[in-house]
Amino acid sequence: MMKNEKGYVIMMVIWVAAILTVLASGLIIYVQFQQRALKNYIKSVKAYYIARAGLDKMLFTVFTQADEAEWQRRDSSRGRDGGIAYARERPFTALSRD
């Protein structure tokens, strides 16, 4: 009876090792897929905010240049006495290229 019992224990150990190997392999594959999904998500978030920053910069540039052109037009339309044709101050004076 002892020989049969020893063979049974060895077979159980082999089965448990095989099951644990399959579970560990599945876990490794699952973690790799999750890492890839996370990297793709991070890249998409970065791309969104880079595009958003580019859009904001473009809009700022367009509106600043348009506003600057308006101020230059107003500057050139001063009266003969040199009076100022507008009452408010120039915006974005610290950011101008002058």
C-alpha cells in the first residue's frame, strides 16, 4: 500500500504545480495587457493636452495679433491735436513683441 500512496502524492504535487504554473502564466499575461492599456491611455491623455495647448496658443496668438492690429489702427487714427482716440489701456503689454 505504501508504494501506491507515494505515487498518488507525487501525482497530486505535479497537478498542483501545473495548476499554479497556468495561473501564474495567466496573471503575467493579464498584467502585461493592463500595462499596455495604461501606456496607451497615458499617451492619449498626453496627446489630448498637447493638442489642447497648441489650440490655446494658436487662439491666443490670433486674438492678440488681431487686438494689436486694432490698437495700431486706433493709434494711427488719432486726431490732429494728438488726442487719444480710446479710453482704455492696451491689453497684453507685457506679452507684446515691441
